[in-house]
Amino acid sequence: MQNLVHGFDFARVLAAYWNGYKLGEDEKKQAALRWLRGEFPNKTEARKELDVGVIIDDDNWYDYMKLWSEFVAKIGYKGLLLFIDEGVNLYKISNSIARTSNYEKLLTMFNDTMQGKAEHLGIFLGGTPQFVEDERRGLFSYEALRSRLVEGRFAGSGYRNFTGPILKLDMLSHEEILILLQKLLQIHGLHFSYSPSLTDEDLIQFMEMAVGRMGADELLTPREVVRDFMDLLHTLHQNPEASFDQLLGERMVAPAAGDQEQDDLDDFLAEFEL
């Protein structure tokens, strides 16, 4: 590993942690963990604590992820999976130079994993379709990424290709959400040590109420359904005198809030009469 970028310092910190573990020196162990988590504010403090002249920062963190993947492979695992969520935050960067710089880093990561330069590292980046496909600010605005990520000619004709670089996730169907609620009901009963009294018919009635709300087709998400369902279960459990029918008549599942601009537009249009 010392042949890799920053490999010598990475190995030295691992050795410091191991020596601290064997000798019972908790301060040295904690210092090594702080360094590995990128918590040292400057090189001077790192040199004082661990005799290492570099720290993990915004510029070199990816090099250390490759070192971690090599390390976990050498100690017996298949490799390391790195999950980066909320990629849409890159899309929201207003400065085009900063946004392009981040896309260049993603291109480097893509090339390394596909070309064998990061052999034991797998990367999953989560984002919205707009983050990927917007040709003005999304990933497809960077031609080098677009040419690598764009869907092939054959998979787009009603077929699915799960080996491609982009995996499109469908929204949960109403039936799948119902199954999710059944599982949550069982878990809630196990956690609080009681036998759930709600039936499948009750869950169907709850789902009908949720999806029957105006705008639910586009605004209602599993998060809103699960949140209100768990609130319902907690309320029933803590208030034995309350009934399912009573609570269902008093509470409605609220759709996910839209953009403020859309709310203002709705208020504006509400003043008009046909």
C-alpha cells in the first residue's frame, strides 16, 4: 500500500492505532481514529500527535477512499462500497466553475472504477432524474460524463439493463407500500410487546384514505405515508381508549409540500373565477 498515493502516511497511522491498541495507549488510538476520520484541523497538530505530515481534507479524501478499499481487501473482504447520497446538492451549486469541478471529480471516480485503477472500490451516487439528465446544470451538461452515462440504444425500448452505469428506481406502487405497512405493524408490535389488532382491511382503508387525497398521485411519497402510519400506531398504543376508525376520521395524510413558488401560484390563481 505504500506504493499508492499517500499510502505511506496511511500505513503509518494504521500502525500507530495498532501499537496503541497493543500497549493500551488510548490517546494514540483516538488520535489515529481522528486522523482517519479527517478531523485534524491542520498538519501541525497531526505531526505533533502522530508524526504524519499530511491530513485528510477536501482535496485528497478520494485518494484515501482508494486506500481504504485496498486495505479492507487485504484483510479479507471483497472490497469497499461507498454510498454518496443527495447528489442533487451538486446540481444546486450556482457557481458553474465549482459545479464543473465536482463533476470532474465524479468523472475521475467513474474512470478509476471502470478502468481498474480502484479495483476494490464500488461507488453508488444517489440523485434525482433532473440531477442526472438536465443538460444545462446536471451531469449531462458535462459532455465527458454524458457520453459515459447515457442509456444505450437497446435498453431504452422497454427493457431494463441492470449492469449499466445508471439504475433508474421506480416509485413504490400502492401494493408495495401496503406490504411495507404490514411489516411496520409487525415490527411495532414486536418492539412494544403486544399483538397488533389492526387487520389487513384496516391497512387498506388507511391506504385508500392516503391515495384518495387530491394531488396524492404526484405529491404523496412513501415517507409521508409511513410517517402518518407510525403516528397512528403510536397514538393507538399510548391511548387504549382510542379506536382506529375514530383516529382515521380525524387525521388525513398530508401530501409532501410543494415549492413555495407553486404555493404562491396556487394562491394567485385562486382569486380567479371561471
